[in-house]
Amino acid sequence: MKTVLKWLALGALLAFASAQAQTDVIWLGLSGTDGRPEFRDEIAAAYNEANADVNIVQELLENENFKAKLPSLLQTNDAPDLYYSWGGGLFHEQAAAGAARDITDLLSEEFLATQSAAGINAFTHDGRIYGLPVNVSQVGFFYNKALIEEAGVDIEAIVTWDDFLAAVQQIKDAGITPIAVGGSDLWPLHFYWSYLAMRIAGQEGMEAAKAGEGAGFADEAFIAAGEQFKRLVDLEPFQEGAMGMNWPDSAGFFGDGNAAIMLMGNWFLGSQRGEAADGEGLSNEELGFFNFPIVEGGAGRATDTLGGINGYVVGPNAPDEAVAFLQHYVNQENQIEAGKRGLLIPQAAGADAEITDPFLAQISRNIAESQWHQIFLDQDLGADVGGVVNDISGKLASGDIDPQTAAELIQESWELR
């Protein structure tokens, strides 16, 4: 009996020692209804089973909570080992401030060859790599085919911004809510101002503003972006209570068949289904998609796209095990599977070849054909300036600011950054 007890005690001690030796990796991502959190859980569970010395723990925050809490988390000992990133200026700020770990020397040439060069570049700061890309996205107009047909709108005829405004009025005249938007979150509204700025200023104008040339973001092109946005706002195109509705609720509103159009990124496909009252929303067959139209006389091209190259940044105190897992997560096998399931447009080299969702396949082609893929401006311009872009977009939508003042505020924040 004593021998049995000794063996039991020894077994308990060994189990305790094993648990103590296990390295926890905190993986902070976004919650959502598009199936990606479940996919990440699946990957993490399989990895944990194959690597007894590692415990990948996925933690999730809703989009707005994530943005609010991450800055303070990164300044504590509780900083996540891996955290979601949209890339752009905010990522560069985090890397420069020491809120990310340089992982360059942990990545082999063989591994880097399996990844998109543009994606790796999106997580490179001053020549050093601090994170890895997962997916690329594009913002565009999704539409409800039945409502568009009921309104008698010819989507193929929408080439210019004037064409779009005319279509919005036609939809409204048919007694249909033209556009759904989550105005309280502000960032869905910044897509309008951003795209109009791109279509009017063009890539050279945008880069000139960032370089501080001329009037910068107070240039006539950016004032004109606000003026064109105001033309849309004056049509009162959004659903009742739009400025008090958040992004998830607006996705559900669209998914319930209550609006004809929504300007959103491709993650919208899953969200409108998950947030709809019936949990199903609109099927692919019931939806259509078109690119943001050109503005006549503008310098931007119809093929220029707005979106993200999203991924995960490695936290400042992350162990090597976190880097190893991140490489596993973004490997070609896992990203091909994510593309097959219609969860995202993967960044691993060649992984987009097996995308089955027709919208994701189309958006993947759009980005491939684009000469300029602009990262979301509220991310690309950094946290402070990006916050101002979101704020002025909301105020333009509510009529609380004029286009010139809006542009001047962005320029002022750019100079003070």
C-alpha cells in the first residue's frame, strides 16, 4: 500500500512539474461572428496537443473594447504575447515605442519565402520584423440584389460618384433605406471620407500630404472629399438612428434585409449572417458587390483599393514559443484551409488559389490588380491622427462640421503627432 501511495505521490509531483514547465502564450484577437475565432481555437487546440510544453490561450475582445484596452495592456506585465493588428501607422508606433518584439532573427529564409512579401513588409519597422500577416481585406459596396432590383437600379451603370448618388436617391424614392451604417463606431463612416480622398487626391496626393508638402491634409483635394461626402449625407441615405447604432447591429440590420447597400470590408460577409435575427442573414446568391466609384476630375483610379493587411504583432515580453506558434498559424496549410472555408483572404504565398467563396475570390483579384492598396486611414496615419479622421467623418455625417474645418483638423493633428 505504501508503495502505491508513493507512486501516486510521485505521479502527482511529475504532473505538477510538467504543468509548471508549460509555457502559456496569450493570443489576443477580435471576437466576431464570421467563424474565425472558432478556427483559431481549432488551430490552437491541435497545436497544444502536439506540443505538451506549450499552452496557447486565445483571448477575445470586441473591436471597440480591443482598441480601448490594448494600449494600456501593452504597458503592463500582462501584455499579450500575440495581438491583432491592422498594420499601418499604429503598428509602427507600437514597434517604435517598444510595445512589440523584434522577431527577425527567429524567421528563416525558407519560412519567409512562403509568405507574401507585401504582407511581411506590412509588419516590418525600420528593416526589422515584429509580426506576421494573416489576411488581406478590401472595402467596397455590398448590396441586396432583391432591393436593388425593386428600386430599378442598374448597378453596372454606377461608374462615377454622381452615378452612385443618383442611385441612392432612386432607392430612397422607392421607399427603401439606401444604406446601412454603424455610425456610433465612427470607423465605418471613415471609409466614405477615405475613399473619396483617394479618388480625388490620388496616390501622389495622399503621399504628398503625408510628406507635408503644400497644405498637406488641408489641401483642396481633402476639402473636396468632405464636400462630396456631404452631398451623400444631404440625401439622408442612412437608416433611422444610424448615428446611435454600432457596427454589429448595423450588419444585422442589413442581414435582415432592411437596407439596400453597405460599404464595408469582406469580413462583413460572415458578420451580416451572424448578426441577423435568424442567424443566417443573406446568402451569397442574394448579394452583389461593386468597387467604390471614381470622382470625375479626380486623380484616383477606379482600381485603387482601401483595406488592410492584417495579422498579429508579437508582444514585447513574448517567449520564443509565441513566435513558433505564430509561424505555425500562418503556414500555407492553415491559410489554405481558412481560404477554403471562406473565412479570409490569406496572405501566405499561393494560399489564395483555393478560395471557394466567390466574393473573397473577386476581392482577392481586385487587390492583385490594384496599383495602390491603401491601408485603412484610421490605422495608417497612426492612432492620434486616425482618431481625428474617424471623428471628422462622424461629424460630417451628423452635420456638425464643415468640410474645410474637417480637413484642417486632420492636418493640425498630423503636424502635432
